[in-house]
Amino acid sequence: KNQVEQSPQSLIILEGKNCTLQCNYTVSPFSNLRWYKQDTGRGPVSLTIMTFSENTKSNGRYTATLDADTKQSSLHITASQLSDSASYICVVSANTGGFKTIFGAGTRLFVKA
Amino acid sequence: SQTIHQWPATLVQPVGSPLSLECTVEGTSNPNLYWYRQAAGRGLQLLFYSVGIGQISSEVPQNLSASRPQDRQFILSSKKLLLSDSGFYLCACSFRGGRTGELFFGEGSRLTVL
């Protein structure tokens, strides 16, 4: 069964600290993995996208890693800011002729001053 | 680059009333279009997708319907809303023939059924 599991469900950190969010998936045949940021009451916005051959991708203070062997990904946020408070969603696509997209439930991050 | 417009942004409707949420896409042609519903603490649930005008596929049986009257217009409807229809609805698009199937989302519509 195609699944995407994220941990932790929620996380509280102090401004300026780093944090790492986890994503485990069982999606086949794997095509790509994306991390989205979703501010409260807004639509998700793509942060990074990685295909099978890519094991790291950065976007400013966000760095995503992918281990296709263990089917794990992480999103590392460096020097967190208050504006990083949001939900972070891991999304995995399977290429089955068309694309089948499976969403994780997200990690809710709270950054406090 | 593509832009996805959704309206209304928020909507409060009584049970049994009709619904119409509209989504339009700018900056691309022949997109694949999607309607998702997002429940609190859960992943996005795909409701409908469309690969062309008048072509609608439904992922789950429900009280809702979708239509695509124009290439870049996607409408989510209901004849009679249920309490369980409350939620955050997201319209999304992807490029036809894209290499990754990446999804681009609108700002969402918050529906509360009372």
C-alpha cells in the first residue's frame, strides 16, 4: 500500500534553532519526493523536489535529503525564524503511466521567540 | 509562471444549501486540474481530477461533483451540503506531460456547513 508517514506530528522550537523533520514512504514505482510549506489557511507552496538520483536539495535555509534505499527523507531547517511556523508536508509521486500523488499528514512547526 | 485563483476564500453555508467553488488557472494551457480536501491533522484527499474540458474523474464517492467547462476553469459543486462537507478545499494544477507531476496549489477555500 502506498503510504507517506511524517514525524513528528508537531514540533515547538525557539527562534534561531535548527530542526529536522522526517518522512518515510512506501510508494512504488517511485518518481519524486517533494516538501511543501503550508501557512495556516493558505495553499501549500513547494520547497524542494527530488528525483531518485538526487540525495540532497537546498532552498535557502531549507535542506532536504533523500535516501531512496531506505525510503526516507528529511527536511532540515537552519536558523529558524518566526515565519517558519507552518505545516510541512511530504509528498511522494509514483509514476504509473500518469502520476499518482500521495500526501503525508504533515508536521506542524511552531517557532517561538 | 502559473497562477491559480480560487473563490470564495471563505464560505459559511447552511445544511442542504447548494455549493459552488470556482478555480481558474493563468499562465499555462491544457493543465491537469485537481480538487483536494484537507481535514485538520490529515493529509490532502484527492476528490476530483481532470485532464481536459468535460473530463472528470472522481476518486471517492461523495456528495460533491466537479465540472470543467473551460480549459482553465474547474468548479466544485454540491446540490445539498452536508455537515461533513465542511473543510478546506484546494484547487491544484500540474503541467500536461510534465516530468515530475509537480502540483501547484491555489490559496484554498474554507467551507463551514452549519
